[in-house]
Amino acid sequence: MHHRLSLALFVSTLAGFAQVNTASLTGLVKDPSDAVVSGAKVTARNVSTGAERGTESNGDGYYSLPNLPVGAWEISVEKTGFEKAISNVTLDAAEHGRQDFVLPVGAVTAIANVEASAPLLSTEDASVGTVVENKYVTEYP
């Protein structure tokens, strides 16, 4: 009986890992003088599917994109009077990534590339996440 209980707990733990297939991304949008930029349009485009999610930076310059499917994303930020900024990030399961942007003042048609990736360490909370490979989930009974 004890063996069956242990196996049931193990399988339910693996099922819990398998259900976490999203991540989140937050960040701060500023101008070159270190002032926050509110109302900036933030768009996340999934590199492999082309699916897009959008939001705007709030009055404090922060944006939040919760429940993004794991994978590679192109993040663009734009606002009238500033150059468009673009960054590429890769998000893993249960990751709480952060990508800040500095929008250079200029024409809307100009694009500034941000060469940084979302940190693997979650700076937004004290959670610790891990990626469980599919083979481990499928190979165990």
C-alpha cells in the first residue's frame, strides 16, 4: 500500500510540472534622461508562431506580459516622439523574466536594438523554477 501511495505522489508531482508551460515578462520603459515613459506600446511577438501579445507601460513606466507561452519572443516598444526599441528574449517554463528599455528620442521610424536577454533569475519574487525535459515526464509511469 505504501508503494502505491509513493507512486501516486510522484506521478501527481510530475503532472504538476507538466502543466506549467507559461512564463511572464515585466520591465521598465525610460527615456535617455532616466525619466519613465508611460503609455508606451509594448508588443511581444512569438518568433516561431507569429502570435502577438500587447500592453502599455503604466504611469510609473512599468509593463507586464503574463502567461506567455515558453519560447523565443521579440519584444518591441514604441511611443510617438521616440525611436522604436526591439529586444529578443527566450523564456523558459515558470520564468519571471525582466527586460527594461531606454527609448532614444527621435523619429518613430528609427529602431534601437536592445542587446540583452531576460535574466534567468527572477528578480520580481522569490520563486525558483526549473525546466523538466519532456523525456523525463514521458518515460516515468
